Amino acid sequence: MTTARKPEWLKRKIDPIAEAQMTALLRSLSLHTVCEDANCPNRSECFKSRTATFLILGDVCTRGCRYCAVAKGAPLPLDAEEPQRIARAAETLGLKHVVITSVTRDDLPDGGAIHFAQTVEAIRMLLPDSTIEVLIPDFCGSESALQTVIDARPDIINHNVETVPSLYPTVRPQASFVRSLELLRRVKKAGLYSKTGFMVGLGETIDEVLSLMDALVCVDCDMLTIGQYLQPSRDHLAIAAFITPQQFDAYRQIALEKGIRFVASGPLVRSSYHAAEGMAQMEADL
């Protein structure tokens, strides 16, 4: 595992004014963002441009993935007013592309699928011309839960595979690579844009990354994000390697050549980084 200093290409300046302004808006509406909860390195940039990825279903996750900074434990009951507050925040920000994600809620019978659908519907009411992207958990493989989200007709359904299959027991032991692939297959079969993402620098080989891309092509995945894993704390998995910007560029080119339509690949790329640009490209390709 690497103990080297963070390379220059991973360093970002913090804009305290932009972060304070966005945080004040979010707190006034009792909302969370994954930007804050997952300690995203791009949050100053996104907050400065008045964009954010909203976090629903509370801010405590029921799973114990060893790469993630989101709090783990026993979550609070669902907040029935949260979908409306998300919609009002998106309206206040004037968002043209709204991204919604969540913690994983294995304690709920539907994993929070109805809450996702209600949030999509609330945004559609206030922002009928905006596009909507949801980044969902696997709902423990429930077909009915996934169908609930599909029936709400967001423009993009994103579900991250996170890493190569061989690292699942270490990185995300409560998940299943096959289950995640099946989710992406069903999304595409339903006629929606499918999207996924994974991290590198966890100990995977280049051949494993290329095989993962092949698996995504086999389920007709439309969009892909690839980013560097960054260790949130000493209690999380250590970084195995810092992947160079040149290797990220190579991964992007290979993925495009394999047939994935939109690929964002770079050290600081995250699931919803510049998500509106991905949506715009998908629409332009029609």
C-alpha cells in the first residue's frame, strides 16, 4: 500500500465562501449533499457554480463499505417532506440537470425506492424542463424496487460498480458485482440511459479494468466515470497506487473504443462530476 504524498494533480483549492454559501442554503432546507458527506474533492468547484448532488434517505448508511466516508450505523426514519425540499432547492439553484443520490437503506422494505420516485416526481412538478439523474443503491437485487424507480422515468439511472470483481470482498463485501450488472442491464432494457462508475488505485490490474469495461459493454451501459480512490481516513482502506492522468486518459480512450458512449476519466472524476455535460452529450447523440 502506498504511503507516498498526494501528487500535485490531486490537489484542489478550497473556496470557503462558496462552500459557506451553499452550506447555508442546504441547512436552511434541512438537506444533505453527497459532496459534503463523502468529502468530495470537487465540492468547492461545484458549489461555486451553484451545483450539488443531493443526498436523500438521510445521511447514515446501513452498509460498511471500507472506501466510503459517509456515516454508517442505524439511520433515522424517512422524512416525508424531503422530496419537496429537494425540489425547492433545485428550483432555487435554477438547476437544468438535477442529480439525486442516497445512502443505502437495507433496513427499508423497498430500500428507499418509493422515496426516490417521489423525489423525481416533486422535481418534475417544479422543474418540468430540467433533466434528472439518480444514483441508486442495488436495493438488494429487488426487481420491484428497481421498477419503482424506473417507472418514475428519470433521464439517467446511475448505479456504481465501484471496483473490479476480485476486490469486492475487501472493498464492498455486502454488494455483488453480478447483481450490479443485472441492475444496469434492466435499466437499459427499460429504455433509460444507464450509467456507472468505478475507482482505481485500490489494487486492481489494468487487465481487470479492461475486463470490467467489457462486462459493462455487454449490458449496453451508456455512460462511465472513472476516478482515483482517495482514503477518507486512517480507518478506511489504504491507497494501493496513485494512477497517473495519462493512464486515466488511456482508460477513457479504450472505453470509448469498446463502445461506451460517454466516458469521464480522471484522478478527480466522481460519479456526478460535470454530470450535466454527460446528459448534454447523450441528447446530442440522438
